[in-house]
Amino acid sequence: MPDATGMRVLVIDDAGLVRLYYREALERAGYAVDEALNGLEALEKLLVAPVDLLIVDVNMPRMDGLTFLRALRGQDGPNASIPALVTSTESGPQDLSATRSAGANFYLVKPISRETLVEHAGLLCGIPA
């Protein structure tokens, strides 16, 4: 398992159980994890504390994941280039295309195993396997 000590992740998902599942897997791998319930809250949190990786759900209230990514990628500064792993239950080719257009670095279809989550987080954070 890669050593992610010192790496910070922001998990953005409106489902509490999903956030808990991701948090447990990522913390076990050494990541420090913060959470946001939607894209608007995530944008606010990024103004306060930098992160190394975003894990973003697509379907959320107030500001969905793709709107969040477009807003983030349109900003100046270091937050615009934070790697983003997008997760969704949607699996059609149009979904993958939409997430890439919004600025996602990778797309995983739920449900996601803990191992897959940690592996992809490590890849996007540049942690050797």
C-alpha cells in the first residue's frame, strides 16, 4: 500500500455513508481527509486549506460535481490544478465525456472498492505503488 502521509484529500459527496467509507479507506492509507457536502461548500473549504486531491461525486444538491469542477478549473491559482477523481453511479459514454470536459483527471463508477479508491488516489497524488 502506498504511503500517503502528509497528503490531504477533500471528499465531496452529499451521502454521509459514502464520505465515511472513503474517509476510512483513505485514512488507513495515511491521507488526511476533509469533507464537503456539495461543490459550493468545497469551494469555500479550498479557500481556507489546500489539498492534494479532490474526490468528487457528480450528483449533489446546491452545486453538483461538474459545476464545481468547471468553477474550480476556471480560477487562477494553485487550486485550479488540483487532481480530481470523479465518482458516480452513471456509466454511459456521455458521462465520461462530460466529466473530462469539466476538468476531471479520472472517473470511477460506484460502487468503488477501498483498494481501487486508494490505488487511484495514489496515482493522482504521484505516490509510487
